[in-house]
Amino acid sequence: MGQLLKLYGGGFSPLSLAPALWLDASDGSTLYQERTGASATTLVTSDADPVGTWKDKSGNARHVTASSDSKRPTYKVSTHNGRSSIYFDGVNDNFIITSSILSGLSAYSIFMVRQWEVPGAAAAIFAGGNNIFEYVTVSAGSITGRRSYISGGNYGSTATLSLSSSVVSLIYDGTKSNNATRLLRRTNGTQDTLSFTGTIPATSDTHTSITIGSLTDTVSWFKGYILEIVVLTSKATTDNISQMERYLGNKWGISVS
Amino acid sequence: MGDQRIMTDYLFRVLLIVPSARKDGLDAFIADEFDDAEWLIVELSPTGTAPATHYATCFACTMEQSSRWAERLSTDGGVSLPPEFSYYNADQRIQFITAARPALKANTGVIVYVCRNDGEWFDVEAILAGETIKRVGEVLP
């Protein structure tokens, strides 16, 4: 029984990895209509309610908020494996928080479950300055670039991007010697092949805020669903990566190899 | 037993495309009526290059908020609201705003699309294409 639980991620909690940030759209007790962060009181209750605050479950109180009522993404009920999600409209929906958790690090790990729709222009899901996961460019209605950045101008790209809901992982380790070992990207438990532009640096870029659903608070808006995000300010071990990906895959009904 | 889910109060989804000359006025209206943060931040132009000729925002709003928007847009656009507008249900309001869209656009340049927020949304990319207007630029990190 213990082996079965381990195999399917049962009993595992992201809290065991001491995350710096943990956002879980399936937990309705963390989603509020107001943009007031910790003091928000009105929970979302109905499909299509706006989400002004998404509370952090890491214990670090890094609650993310929309910076205007017009930017509030939308709560969607039972969209993925019977669980609720947050939908970003690709026009002007996002969250932001003043935070420098990824600044000047030699390693970090980001795990995310999301479902892209093709945006009308370049778009990003998660950005701490130039620490960006994922960024796409768009031309004539098609996605043409799929990038993950650790610093400006230096990134790894995948040849394809699944538009299905997926568990994606970004593992950065600046102590390694070259691009291919410094930046790993995985989709549904399988390592992606990255092509690199520039040099993935030994230390991550500094930043003062994190946006979720856009590149900054004013440009490059994500279109689609964000289901869960977990950020570690360290390199996850191989076992931890596997645990996290299985946990997320099992939870959201996504097959993880 | 049927569907017991509670309906959201946010029944409307609105896309506003505003000519640059009207941006400040609507920003002031938004600040007075809704929110002191800037809403009209999406830059648009016919060619997709700067400078922006139009600005857009997309948001959800309630019945009460829809009344304030309708009043403002109709006043600006010279389109009279029917006296019974406040008694209209959500679908009737959407029908009215949709019918008034050409006059609002002709009189002010402001383009308004409204749909049910709890139903199928409008296609923003198709609207932009139909209005022959594009997002300005692309910012590469």
C-alpha cells in the first residue's frame, strides 16, 4: 500500500519541499474576489466570479493580487479533473506581487500546471523580471517561439508547445558548467529538448516583482488556464522532481511518465 | 433536483476599445466610479506599431455596474437609454448595447462589446481583426 501511495504521489505534499510560493486553484479557500491580499474576505463561490487575490499556501504569505479590478482573472468551476481553475483572458488579466524570491540565486525550481490557448500576441505565464517560465511569441495566429529565461536575452526554447493541460517543470542550476545542464525543462515527466540562445548564467537575474499571467503588469498577456504553481528557491532533487510531477499529474488528471 | 449552483453577480463581460483622445476622460470616469487603477492599458493601432491610436480593457461587471457604464457611454455617444433600462435583465441589456454599438462608434469612436460573463465569451482576436486594429509591438525579454 505504501508503495502504491508513493507511486501515485499519495501522501505527498508540496509543503514537504518548503516551497517559497504555492498557488493552488483547486483550493477555493485561497481564492478571493477582492484585490486586498491577506485582508480579502469574499471568497469566490460561483463560476465566472473574478479572482482578485490568490493566496499563497506555502506559509510565506506571498499572496498574489490583481492590480486593478479590470485585471482580475476568472474562477472556473470543475474544468480540470473535477477541480476548479483560474482562466486568464489574454487581454489584461494577471496577478502581481512585490517579491524578489528568484533574485541572484544559483538554483531554483518551478513546477506548474497550465493549459495554453493561442494568445493574440507574445505572452508569458510566470515572470520574476527576466526569470520567465513560459514565454511564447506569436505570428499570424500561431505560436512561433517557446522560451524559458533565466536572464534577459538568454533562454532555452522547445520546438513545440502542448496546448493540452500539462505539468511543466523548470529546473535551474547555475553551478553546472553549460547551458544544457544549467537549464532543464520537463513536460509531463519527460525532459524536453532545449535549443539555447545566449548563455544561461551562473546566477539568476534580480527582480522586484513577480507577475502571473503576463510578462510585466502591462504587456504580454497569457491566455488560458493556470491550475497550480509551486516555486522552490533551490534545485529540486531527482526524487523531488518525480514526486512533485506525479503529485500534480495525479491531482489534475494528467498522465505523467 | 437541477443545477443548484449560485449564479455569479458578474453577469457581463465587456471589451472596450477607446480612441486615444477619449482615454483620459474614461480613465477619470473609472477612477470616480470603480477603481483608482488604470484600466485602459492595452495599446492598439491599425498597423500594430507605436504610437497607440486606441487603448483597450476587458473586464467583468455586475448589473449595477453595467447601469453606470451604459449611462456614461450613452451620454457620451448620444444614444438615449430607454427609460425602462434599469428594469432590463442581463440579456436585454446586452441586446441594447449591441444594437447601439454602431452609433456609439460613429459618434465617439468608442467600440463596446458585451457578452454574458457566465456563458460563451466573445472572441477578442476576431473583434480586433474585424475592427482592423492590432496590439502594439511585442516586448522581448
